[in-house]
Amino acid sequence: MHTKLRGRLRLAIMHGTVLVASFVLMLLPCFATDESAEVPENLKIIMATGERTYDWLRLINKQRSPESALSFLPKQSMNGYSIEEPDKYNAETIRQRFDDTISSMPREMSDILLGKGELPASLPVADDVFLKWGYAIAVNHNKAKRWLSMAPQLDWLSHLQRRDLRGYYYLARTPDLIGKLNTWSDLPERDRLKIHDWIIDLCLNRYWDSNSERYTDGIGIDIDINACQTEVSDAEKFHRMASLYYKYLPFGKENYDQLFSIPKNSARADIVWDQASPRVMRIPFLRPKQKTHEIFVKETLENWYRYGDWRLEVVFTDRPYDGIARLELQAGSMDRTNNGAILLDSNRPLTAYLSKIALVHEFGHLLGFNDCYVEYYDKGEMTMVNYQADTTNFMCSLQGHFKKTHFDELKALYFRD
């Protein structure tokens, strides 16, 4: 979670040993939840069932060795939401998903989860069945928590619609786009409607302000949407759709490209990568106090940050300095960076895949990479919308990995001839 996204965002992601954290739900920032806020009636059963599911998993794992312990967080279970299939949710959709899950799971499980009696120390179903439905309940529970944290901030979140990438994305992939824009009146209505909406999205990118000035100045998203709708309607009327597209294309491209590039002012001064060792990029890292933590850091980062015969090397040092990369574990902490520190939740085992992907993702921020996902509140649909710009990119998605584009960005910024 990148510090550049702070602004008005009050971040608080709660992880537990078996919690499916907000990081699981697309590495997205989460607002602090007001513990005193009343939970809507339709979500109370989701919160209660989720907690009971976690309690049951803890009870089951008490009877097992660490090697045979169950987890709701296997890598293969982690979902991604692509730009073409975004996730949309609100209290009503969350409740519907919960109801569908309960009605589909084995009765032996649902009776226990919805009951109030003592939880059994053994499972009434096979492990894989328990994990399948337990994971579904856990994801839904966390989505409900996420909605509760965001509900008081919907006005602010609607401001973020200005950075929606989909207009730029789809227009760039439309065959013979300029030809279609120049023969607008001849297009089938279905095509005109789609392109009309995409150009409105592209127009909104002009108004995206990461410093929140439009929001703090009281310029709501509705004002900008209306302005873009008027401009697109005029362009349709006066046959200027191609000109309008070219007018706003640079804003959409800049909005999209900045997700995948490292700003020059984000470069670290302590990285060594030069002609003396062209295949190795070295970074100092404050030596953790525990040997297991040292092994976790070195093995995870060095195994992840590789491309061809190039690799990262973590060089431990006992000499601290301002901004040095370091690991800090705190109970219940959200995954984030703070002046070189990578903060992870100590309640979560370091052996879990989520701990490893959290480390490499947050370390990516120390190198200068941005998050590459989008989330905002759609006032028209009255839902949260979120998606990952590239589900194969580890800075966007839990399903992602280190790519050639990451290597190229690092080389352009850090390699010294």
C-alpha cells in the first residue's frame, strides 16, 4: 500500500492469523472502521457467521500440527478482478452472495455456522469441502467489513471515478476507432453508445487530481460528469468526435502509464547496480533481530525479484540510517510502508503465501513502483467498483508476478554505466 495514496485516506486493514485480509481483496486501501458504528441489519449475520467460521478454523487447527493446519489463504484461491470484469459491490450484493453461499454449502456446515452452539472439534465434511466454503464465507465477511469501512466515505470515493481507466483502455482496443469516429452517424447505435460512454470516461481523466484539490474545493464528480456529457453531446452534434478523442487522449494515457512507471523522484540513493556487477542489483536491508525473519526476507525477495540471469541481492547491515529498508512486524498491522519500513502483521505466519506476496509488494513500493488498481464509488449504480489494471502484475494483483516491465523500469532508473 503506497504512501502516495494517503491524503484523506484513513487506512486500517485488519489481519488475523486466519483472516482473509483486505490485501487478499486486490491489495486495495481500506478506510478505518468506526467501531461504534451500527452494523446494518442485513449484514449482521454475515459478520457473525464470518467470526464463527474463523473461530472454527482456529479450533480445528489446535488439533493439528503446523504441517497439517488448514488455511483459507492458498495462492490458488486468490481471486483477481480484471479491468474487463470489475468487482461491483454494496450491502445488498454482499448479502445476496452470502445467501447464495449458505444455500449452496453442505447442510452439515451451514447448520453449525448459523447456529449458536459449541463448535465441534472435528469437521463433519472433508478438509477440501470445509476450505472451499469456509473461504467463501471468509471472503464475504471481509467484503462486508470493507463496505462498512467505506460507507461513511462514499462521497470521497466517488471523487476517484476520475481515474477510471476503462475509457482509455477500451478505446485503445477499438478497431479502426478514428474511422468510426469520423463516420459517427453511420455506426450502429450499440457501437455509438459504447464509444460515447468510453469518451466520457476519457474526458473525466482530465479532471483527475491525485492531490484531491477538486474534492476539497467542493467540485463533485457530478459536475465533471455533466460537463463531459455536454461536451460529448456537442461533439456528436457537430461531427467532432475524433477531435474530442484526440483532445483527451493524452490525459487517459498519462493516467494509465503512471500506474506502471517509477517516477524519477522516487529513486533510492542506496541501490548499487553498475557495470561491475551488471546482473545483480544490491540493496541494503537492516538485519532483522530474529534469524527466521532474516531468512524470510532474503529468500522471499531474492526468489521473487529475478528476470533472466538478473537478480536482486539483499545485503544485510547492522547500521541503521534514515529510510533504510527494514522489516517491522506488528500484531494486527495493515501491510504498508513507512519511510523504509515494511510493516506486516505478526499474527500471520511468515510461511503463508499472503505474507510473502505482501513483502514483495510492499518492497516494490520502496523501489518506487505504484499500486496499479482502481477503486471508486459509482453514484449512478450505487456500488463500489474495483479492478486491477493488470492481473499478471504483482503490484496490481495477488495473482501477479515480476515481469519484464518491472525489470525495464528498474534498469532505466537504477543501472549506472
